[in-house]
Amino acid sequence: MSRLLVCGVPLLGILATLAAALGEERKAADLLPSTTVIYSELATPPRLLELVLDHPIRRRLEALDEYKKAFETPQYAQFQFGLSMVEQQLGMKWREALVGLTEGGVHIAIDGPTLGTVMLAKARHPAVLEKAKETLLRLVREDASRKGESDPIRSGEYRGVQAYRIQESRFAVVGSWLIVTNKDDLGKSILDALLDGAKDPLSADPEFKASRGSTASGDAPLFWAFVRLQKLRDAGIAKEIFRGKTDNPLAELLVGGIMSTLRKAPYASSAVYGSRDRVRWTLDLPYEPGWVPESRHFYLGPTGEGTASLGLATPSSILSLSTYRDLSGLWNSSADLFEADVNATIAQANSQLTTLFAGRDFGLDVLASFRPEMQLVIARQTFESPALTPEIKLPSLAMVFRLKDPEKMLRQWKVTFQSLIGFLNVVGAMNGQPPLELNMETVDGVQFVTAAYVPKESKESVPVPINFNASPSVCFIKDLFIVSSTRQLAQELARSARGIAANGAAATEQANTRLQVDFSMLKQVLEDNRQYLVSQNMIEKGHARKDAEKEIGTLLEILNAGKGFGARLERRDEQLQLSLDLQFEP
Amino acid sequence: MKTRRGFLTASSSLALLSFAESTPAFLMRAAAASAASNAGRVLVVVQLSGGNDGLNTIVPYRNEIYRRARPSLAIGADQVLKIDGELGFHPAMRGFADQLEQGRLSLIQGVGYANPNRSHFESMDIWHSARTNHSSRSLGWLGRMLDELPPDSGDAPALHFGDETQPLALATLRTPVSSVGSLERFRLDVGGRAALRRAIQESAESDRGSSNDLLSFVQASTINALAASERVDAAVKSYRAAVDYPKSGLAEKLQRIAQLIDAGFNTRIFYVSLDGFDTHATQAAAHAGLLEQLSGAVSAFLNDLHAHQHLDRVLLMAFSEFGRRVAENASQGTDHGAAAPMFVAGSRVRTGLIGHHPRLDDLDDGDPKFHTDFRRVYATILARWFQQPAGEILGQHYEPVDFLNSNIG
Amino acid sequence: MNSRFQEIDPSWAWRRYEPGPESPWNKRRAAHLFRRAGFGADAAALNEAISGSPGELIERLVVGVDAPDFTDQMNQMMRTLAAGNNPRNLASGWLYRMRYTPNPLHEKMTLFWHGHFATSGAKVEKAELLLNQNELLRRHAIGDFGQLVLAIARDPAMLLYLDSATNRKSHPNENFARELLELFCLGLGAYTERDIQELARCFTGWEVNQGEFRFNRFQADFGVKSIFGKRGNFTGEDGVRVVLEQPATSRFLVRKLLRFFVADGDFPDPLIEPLAAQFRADGLQLAGVIRTILGSELFYSDRVAGRKVRSPVEFGIGLLRGLDATVNLNMLAEELGALGQSLIFPPNVKGWDGGKSWINSATILGRGNLARRLVTNSETRFGGRKLPEYLAGQGVVEPEAGLNWLLEQFIAIPIPESSHARLLELAQRGDAWADVLHAMAVLPEFQLS
């Protein structure tokens, strides 16, 4: 402060101008203190606007009646009116204005010590920002005076920079930078950094740098964020997440290993990438195998190197999930993972499943006969003849396992499958269901055990019951064991397995988990069941048939816009990366 | 007719009022309120579905035959919670052991019926209908009792808590029984609008004259329903479980029942089920979990009712459709059997073991022989607890079993 | 209860109602007819009804209107719903049909037969068979009772429900024979145990095979049977014929129809007999008797208004039809189940007892909460619009006139003045029609039809 007094006012003006000039070169992370706990940035907002507003899907959506109706509200009309007012004042369209104001990026950060939030936005040119500021100040003042209120804007100076305050928000403009914050101290420190350069900026922080490095590869993200997990844990925020326990077997199976990592990792970063035909979200975490307790070795493997090595493919696939999960490890360490009531349920399930599997202990024998690599496939099924085509057409579902001891297990599984079909037939007969007929067949050297319903002899044509969706089948190819709800899918997967074997090993896979969903196939299945969906819609919405048909049509139309969805969990060096990927029809 | 009169005296004054041609609204309200405080006896049935292994529930821990028949499942003398020198509870049944000590648990041994049926469905139907003859099983034993009660404009006479199919035991000819999942069913939802609640309350109370007895009946019901809703509202706001209920589905249901009892509901019968006792394989862990859930939930329920001073008018009965074989099978499990123990709990029971443990050296096709027909237990509850014509309801006379205190009437 | 009808002169009671200055044909009476002979009607239907004569309306209800498009749509919808083999879906589909049908009396009679020939999805479990039975009941709803009984005797769902699987020659299962006499045709006391045993022999060999009726002659008893004093080598068809010839049949059924259409409780024999005679003279055709009941002096008199408890289905569908409303019918089916009436899942062979048994504190609160859910649910549409807009379209704006409009539409008997005043206060609060409807649905009068 004393220096300021000595130097006097003229110098201050020069300093501010100089700072503005220097500030033009700096990045937001150079201005923020290293005590920042959460940092996020939209590096190039114009690109985001372009992607969202000019995307062909948006135009397709806009053509839908439902879309138009959703915007036919008084609130929306009012919003439109307000927007056009502002546009008039600025002398440009809102989009143009937004692009001009944010071209250099928008950054939001939370500082640890002050718990202050700050937004830093960089405009295309200081003049654009200056005009916007003036307009905003005028509009706010006019609005207040119209309501007969006193001037809501307070202003002051800090080191030659004019700063304003409206309620709890403080903002200032320095060159192309707009700074908005809710804490004085935080605002001052950023102005100081603009004027003098920061002593200890976030950009120099080793964790931040490491984290930047891990996501910097490839194209630039639309959105990027950095979070100091350690600090959040210390502050006791989001305790549920950091508790590291799921207490739900399905959640455990899906995210158990990630939970352990979240519990130990000092920081995390997340990014969103976008282009015309895809949006991708990633979460990057530093990772050390030692962070994951033994009870969770089922998830990434004891050394963290378990990979999803199975990759069978079929043209009718709707969903394919390949993963490394040691199911028997999960099942048998449930005592360490879950509360007593969940374990009681698991014990009961074990008893019932052991009964179903003809007395083979489900956890100790059945699951333990598999290696951790496995694959789940859901695929559209087609039907051979009308007499075998059920009214509701369900997709087929298959699991592919690797057997630990194929020689021994092959026979055992064959017997288990046969006795399971027998069991289903006994139960089915009690309920008057048609029986499943067992068949053995060998196709191209692969042995299949299949079961199928026999159509009933009837004079009149009656709807084929829903059971006819199932033709449970198993087959064995080397150490692969395929269990499928339909014979068709078992055969398709077997063909794929043989192809892979013939062409040598597929490219080595690094991911722990890979998921791919094909929207066009999903849409096909919904299309197959259009009549049923229409009836359900009539019941659920009370719609007349005509309206129900229209609504289902719209739903399928929306699905058309998407192409697929993917997810990966991958371990690379000392990193764990989870990514989700939505693909659009180009 | 004598029996109906008998019930009326025991029942709320509200039932009488519903027959009165005209009753001023304030009197009806008063009746509804007094019905709340003066409600009669309650039976809570806990059904253990799947066939509970009686031998590993009340364990003959000294018995050599038992130990030989169950090489992997037998529970040793050092593990059981001892009842006496021969018998002990499964170690997971700490709650039952506590209740026994408190004098609130009656263990009726060797319960079953002649020519036992080993199908879940058939045997459960037999227990539910109290009839072994297939063609007369359309009504439940509790349903038949409910049909004996006069139409009452009060609370539902029986409630089934749970989302499984309603048990045949509650099948009535006249009075439909509701299955419920939550207490919301018993609260009038007015979307937080006080004026609406007041309008509904006052509209219901308006004087309606006496010319339409059906209208009088519905009006009395409506006034009672609104009073019941207020009681549940108050109960939900003010009720504090006097004990910590364990975290389980059964405990949650029993706690809700305790809330309704505490709110003064004059519902006579509450029915809940606990499924999973069909332990054909790897029985030990599964059975322990179930017994722990059962005994923990029941024990908390009894303690809670006791602390709220309702236990004197509540009786809890737990049964299963059959027991299991003496010998374990090759999958460390047990298969469908016959006779097994039943449990009756409350502060009015004669505590301890009732009847002898079935002999293991004298089996009926591999199962312990029953010596107490389950309908004798029903008859005791119907006649002594509810003062209902047990013989008519059960289709014939069954000798009561002495598991209730002599002073209960 | 019977005292109400004890002193009534039968010739007055069943005389044809003629509108006159004392008893005009107005919205109140038309609404009464629609409530009893259907599931209520909206204002447009009521206005149309009073522009014609009651006789014309009854004729249209009994004969039914041709609606091939609606029938096709329903058939297709029900078939696809049954394909999932979940009988619960049938209940939702049937509610949809009740909500929209142009032939409400046929639907109401289908519901009557569903209670009369009660068959539950809890035991039968096969949606297709239950749907077939539902269609059978609708086909015969206002037809020939004798043919209906014969058809139901061969209906696979019914045979499964009453354990025909164990109906062997050596050991006849008496279930169906007993219910045929006790519940379907004659009523308790009109037969002996011996009649049941002999009748059961007639039905031996009537089986279900893979979902279809089959006559198994190896299990059929071709011997001589003796029923109600008649002897012969009776087949199942003969057995049904002999039972239907009993005069008790007509009396039993008329009694039940009166309970269904006219009032809860019992009716004295002198009131039953003229209709029973008509029923017999008509060869057990139902249309004539139903015409007489719905067109009678008694039916439109004050002795009948408000003398029936609305069933849950009448309560729910009545609200929907009265306000031309659409809701999620799966939700409605479930809620009606909680109120005691799960369609396709009747509680036992006797169907629903009805009357006072619908009412207890939980069901009263449940009815109130259901009404609130129906009228405030954001998905619910009234004539395709939101409630205030719909009511405004009906001219319901001003509080008092609006309240009276609603009461006339929905409530059979006058409500006390002080209750009316309370509802009016609610209506005057502005933007409160949903509250008014809710409060109205909890009125004791609303539970009556």
C-alpha cells in the first residue's frame, strides 16, 4: 500500500495499462493461486457454441412437433423478449456477443483458503468487453431506477483498476479479462497477479502440471477440470464418495476399483472432447496398485493389470461389454466389502444358486471355474418362421467366459446345463408350459448343447408365447465357454471366436473394461416391437392409438440421431482413465 | 350369534354406532377417538416361507443322532445359546434368547399335521386354510375369522405388509384385505393445504339425518378415516422407536406395524413374510442370516411395543410350511421335511418350551414326527386370544395348547 | 336393508318410467343411469342424453353401437398386452377399455360376469387364457345366459381355476359342479349334496390340454346320473341344461342383477318374481330383464339414488369419464387393487362382495389420495388439456355455478348445506378446482352411487 501512495496516481494508470498488456499474454492458470482446489475451463466457447447450435441433430430435433411444443411456453416467450432487448442495447446478436466476450476462454475456480469462487473470461478484444460492461451497468441502473430503487452498483478502485459490486458479486475488467468473484481477497490476488505476475501460480503447481500432461494428448478438450481430491477429503466434502464403500454388489462390480482409487488419489482431472460426430468425457486419476485393498483385487487384478481380453463380435450386436472381473473373488470376499444385511442376502443367494446348479457351490465351484476375463453380449435375434415368432421379440443375451481348466470343466458344465434345462422343464410342466427339447449338434467342429421350445399343434393360429424368445444354448471352443439365451447368438459368437483364432491373436488390449452400444441395432429391436410399445404407450399415457403411434414414432426418430455409445476403463502407467463416448450419426 | 355378540363387546364402540340410525358428528368423532385408545387385541403373523429347518433352529445339541445326520451342518454345544441341558437356539438367535429370558417367548415343539405334504405350495395352502382336504381350501383361517366380525366402519380389520402375493390365510368371503407397502396409504394427502384439510374434515362432519343407513355408515367411516389419518400423521411425526431396529426388510415392516399399533389402529391382524428358508444347498450361512433377521427384528419389535406399553395386547406368531429332513444332503443343505417348532411371543404367553422335542430315533420317513397339530395352536389363538368360535372357523374342534397365560380370559 | 323395499308394490316398481313434471328426465337422472349402467359420463354425453328420451338411451345402451374401429384397436392392444404373459397388464388394458368404450353397459355387464364367474390370474397365471375368458364374457354380456354358462363351463381359464385337472371318472372333482349350483345358477339351499355329486360326474373328462378345452372320453363317466329328480346318461351339456331349467336360476340371477344395478342388500321375493318370470319367458335372454330394470319407476326413484356403494372401479373410471381425463392406467390398476378391486384378480370364487365391504379407513383415505393423484398429476389431461382450461371450456368458471355443475355430474344425492358451503369456500379461493374435486371425492355422498 505504501508504495502505491508514493508513486502517485499517474503512475498507477500506466501500471494498469501495462498490466493489461502483460495480462493479454497470461493464461488463467497463471493468474490463479496454487491454493486453487477446483479449476475448470472452457478453452474455446465459440467452438462449443458452434457444435451445439449448428449441429445437424439440433435441426432434426427442431423439426419435431414435441420440440416446438416444449418451447411454446409463456416463460420462453418472456425470455426471448428479454434477450432481444439486450441484443438491441449491445447492437449485436447474443451469439455474436457471447463469442466476442469469451473467445479467449471461460474459467471457473474455487480457492481453498478463502473458499471463494472466481470466474475469469477473456474477450476477443478489450473494446468488446468494455462495451458490454458499459451496457450491463446501464441496464442494471435503469432497471433499478424504474423500480424506484437506489443505485445497486457500488464501485471502487484497487491499484488503479475500477472494480464493481452488485450484491455479492464483485467484478472488474482489465484489458480483455473479465474477473468475477464473490470474495474480495481472491479478487485482489488475481488483480495483483495481473499487475505484478503471480508468485505462486496454479500453472506452476506440480500436480496441476502432471494432470495437464495426462490429458494433453490428442485434440484440445472443449472442457477441462482439475480437482484436488486430497483437499476435498480433508475438508470433509462428499463423504459418501470418499467412504470408498458401495454396499451394493452391482455398484461394487461396476465401480469398486474406482472407489478405492478416489479414496486415495491426491487429485483428478476431467475433460470433454467434442466434434460433429462424437462427444467424449474422460476422468483421469493417478493410480497405484497398492491403493486398492485385497478384497477389491477382483476389479483390476492383484497388480492392476487385468485386461478385457475377450472381444467376440456379431453383426447383430446391440451391446457388448468385455471386462476383467474376478467374480468368484468378489463373491467370496463379500464379507469384507458389504454390511451384514447384504452378506445375509448373498448367503441366501448362494444357497439358492447352489441348488439351481445341481449342488455345485456357486461361489466356490461355479464362479471359481472361470477366469476373470469375460464378455456380455446382447444382440437382436431374428426368427426362422412365423410359427416360431413371438409377439414380443426380446433380444438375446450371452455370456462368454474363459474356463480355468477346460478339460475338466467342459464335461461338468455340459451336465450342469442339461440338469438346469431339466429343472426348468419340471417347473414349467407344473405351470403348463411347453417343454424345452434338448439337442446336441456339432457345427464346424464346435459342439453345441441347445434347447428349444416345440411349437404346439394347434388348428388356429394363436400368438406365439414370449418363452419362444429363448433357446438356451452353450458351446465350448478351446477354453471359451459361451452361454447364450439363444442358439443363434451362441453360433454367431462361436463363429467369431473361430475367426479370431484363425487370424491369430487380436491386437493386445489395454482396457480393463470396454462397452459398446449400437443404437441402430437397438432401434431395430424397438422397431420389431413397435406394436407392443404402442399398446404400452396407450395404457401408460391413456393415449388413443393414433397419438400413441405418433409418440413411439418420435421416440424412434430421436434414437436415429445417435449412432452409438461406448465406455472404457483403462489403466496406463500410473493413470486410471474412465471415458464415456457418445457417437452421432454424421 | 352368541359369538358375534361376544365380539361386539370386545370390539370398539364404533361398531355399535354404525348400526345406530343417526349419530351426531361430534359423537362419532369421540367414538373414533376412543376406538383409537381402546383398541383390542392384535395378532402379528410372521410367515417363514420355504420351510424352516427346525432342527437347526432349536438345536438338540447333545443328541448323537443329530450330530451323525448332519456332519457339516450340526451346531455344537459350545455354539448354541442354551435353553436347557438338551436344547439350544441357533447362535444367530441372540434376540430370541433375550426374549426367552424376559419371559416373552413360547416355543411350541413338534408342530405339524398328519400325512405331511412336502410341496411348498400344497403345505402352505394347508397351513393357510387349516384344511387338509384340497377342495375346501378357498378361504384362509384368518379370513374365516374376519368374516365372523360384523361390518365395521373403522380401520381395516387385517393388513398384509409386503409386495408378495397376499397369503391365502387372509382370503375372506366378505371383507377384502389390503396389501400395503408404506404408511402413506393411511395418511390423507392434501398437498400441504390446510384449508383443504379443514374443508374435508368439516364437510364430512356435517349433519346428514338418518334416512340413509348406508350414508351413515360411510360417514362414520370417513370421520374415522380422517381421525386415523391424523393419528398416523402424529405417529409419523412423534413416534420414536424405543429401540434400534436392525437393518432388515422384516424389521422395517415390523416397525411400521408398531407405529400403526401405537397410533391406535384397531386392525386385528397384521401379516408379514420372510422368504428364503428353502435351503437345499450351502445352508449354514444362509440360514444363519435368516434366523438373525427373524430373531433380531422380532426382538426389537417386542421391546419397542413393551416400551410403548402395547405388548399386553399383541401376540406374535411365527410359522413355516414345514421343517426339513433330519439328515443333511450332499450339498451341505437340507431337503423338505415335516414337523418343526412354532413360535408365539408377547407378554401374555407362557414362556419356555411347550411339548417335547420330537424324537430323532423314531422318524416318519426321515422326518421328525409331529405331536401337536398346528390347528391346535390356531384354535388357541382364535378361542382364547380373540374369543372367536374356533370350532366353526377351523371346521372341527381342536384341543387348545397351553401357551397363553391363564389370566387372559 | 330389505325393509326399504318390503312395502313396495311390484307393479309400480317395474312399471315403465315416464318422465313427467314430478320426475323429469334431466341431467341428474341421466347421470344416474350412466353411473349404474356404465361408468358415468361427461357433460357432453349427459346433454346429448337429455335431448332424447330415456327409452332411446336405454335401447342404445342395451343393443350397443357399432364401433368396429374401437373393437379392432382393443383386440390388437389386448393381444399384444397378453403376449407378455403378465395378467396384471390385462387389468390395465381392461381399464382403458372401460374408460373409452362407446358401449358402457356391455362393459359394465362384462365386469358383472367377471365377478359372477370369478377367475383369478393369481391361480391361472396365463394371460392368454384370461384374455380369452374376458372376451367370452363380453361376447355374451347381454346375450343368452344359458349359452354363457355352457361357454364358461368349457372355458380353459375357469376349468384351471376350479381344478378340472383332477376331474377323473374314478374320482370326480366336485368344485365346478358345486360352484355351478351355489354361485353361478341357483344359490345356497336350492340343491342337495347328492345333486352336486351327480352333476360332477357329468363333467368328468372335461379337461384343459395346452391351453385348450378337450373332452377326454377315457375319463368321462357315461353312466346314468340323477339330478333334481331327472335321470339319464347326462353329458356336461345335459347337466347345464337341467340346472338352467330350475326356476331358482331365474330368481337367483335377477336378485344378483338387482343388487348390481339397483341397490346394495337384498330384495323381497314379490319384487323379484315378476322379473324372474320375464327372464324365464325370454328363455333366459338377458336384454329384456335389463331393459325393464333400467327403465323402471323404481330405478329412477329416490328409494334407489345413493343406495349403492361405488366400487373402486366405478370410483376411478367414473372420475376419468366424467372429466374426459387420461391417466396412466397401470397406476390406476394398482391403486384400485389397493382399494380392494384388482381386476383379473378377484379375491375368491365368489368375486367381490361389494357394498359396505369396500369401505374402511384405509380405503376411504386411499380413495381421497387417488382422486388427488388423478386430478393433480402433471401427466393427467382433461379433454386433452389441463384441468382449469378444460373446466373453463365447459363453462365452469364462476365458483358457485361451477361447484353445482360438478356435484350434478358426480354425486347421486344432495349433500348437506354446510358441506356445500365448505366446498364453495374452497372454490372461491381461486385456481382451486383440483382441491374442490379432491374434497368432493372424499365426501361420504361421493362413495355412493
